[in-house]
Amino acid sequence: MKALDLVRDAAARIGGETPRLDAELIVAHALGIAREVLLLGNPEAAADAAEALIIRRAAGEPVAYILGRQEFWSLDLEVGPGILVPRGDTETLIVAAQRLFPADAALRVLDLGTGSGALALAALAEWPKATALATDVSDAALAVAARNADRLGFSGRCSLLKADWAEGVAGRFSLILSNPPYIGEDEETGPGVREYEPQGALFAGQDGLEAYRRIVPALPALLEANGAAILEIGWRQADAVLALGREAGLGGTVERDLAGRDRAIVFHRIASVF
């Protein structure tokens, strides 16, 4: 059968929010060709060529885990079970940082809870003179982040540290980035999220604010005088996270994503005592 017929049949079985795209990616992966080749060439394909992968996706497993990779900020990142899948909405943090720092800035970047390394590596790609320190409490995440840094040519500018957020981190940084867990325990999630993705990277107590209660008070001692900390937030959490910042002597502004929802807080030091 033709590959695009296989894609059509797979999309009908997969369901979800983006069944056609998911099916194209899975079939292309199974055939060992680029998605563009699949769409333009429509080669012949065995009916069962992608069967095992289609079954996994239909059961709710994230496409990124099936493919073993995920694109973020035009970077092709390795991901896998136990590693949070980077989302496009998280690119809002890099966009916000672009408005604050020129491309030739020699930034010292700190990425708290790096996971696959997405934010740290995107920052290094955007600021060629920057260096980054990326922390995570997970050995598996640090191993994946290290492989991503090496494969993308950033290992010389990216240091990795096993740490619970900022514990044990010394020095001050121009730019601090973090996408901490912010989902409340009783909140609804998308299909497959609870079943497949790491719970510690998603859920943060009853109100979803536990990670911020640990991260935000540490920021003043970590930020350079003109530095900024940009934290991803849930779309209804801006007021609560801004309040935590005020308690720590930080001023903050809200950044919205492409859908117009609150997506991040940009913090600056405002208290002279730090």
C-alpha cells in the first residue's frame, strides 16, 4: 500500500488532538525516511510497517517517546521515558529573554530542573557567548541532557550539576530559566500525561505552587544586579507566583504565550539589600 494510505488509516486509529501529524511522524520514523520525503514521495509501505508504533500511540504514549526525540527551539533533542517532553509553549521563556539581552551578550545562564536540557541548550544556541549551568535531581535527566549537549556541540559551554533546584549552586547569573512542575494534584491533564510522563516534573502539591515556594526565595542571591529569572507558570498562577516574588524582594512581569495565556514570570531584583 502507499505510505499516505497507511498514514490515513493510522490517524483514524490514533485519535487525539493531532492525529494526522502524529501518524505522519510515526510512519516516516518506521520507514526510516524524513517526513518531507513521506509527504512528497508517498513511497510504498507494508501494511504492518508501523503497527507496533501505532498501537503505542493509540494507547496514549507521547509521540516524542515513540520517536525518541522532540524538537525545541529548532533543536533536535533526545527524550525518553522519565524525561519531561519539552513543549512549544516553553519557548515563551526564550522569546522573553531575547527582549532583555542582545545576541552578543556573554550571559551566565542557570537552568533549574533542566530535564532534557531544552532551555539551557536553547539559550546557548541563541547567545553564542553564553555559558550555562543546568541542574536536575534526576540522574536519567542529566544523562540525556549531557548527550544532547554533546550532540549539538554545546558540551564545552554547558555544565551539569545534580541538585534539587538551586541547592549547592554558587555564584550569580545573568539569566535564570526554569520550567518547574506546576500542576495541582487534582487538576486534569491531557491524554497520556499521567500515565507516561514523570510525575515529579509535572505535579507540585495540591495547589501546584510547591516548586515556586522553593525556587523563588533563592533567586535574589543567584541573580546578578541586572539579571533576570524567567519561570514558566500555569495559566492561572501569575498572581500567586508574583506574590512569592514580592516577598523575596523581586519585581515581576507576566509573559503570555502565542495563545494569549499567562505562561511565564520575568523576575528582577528590586531590593538593595541583596
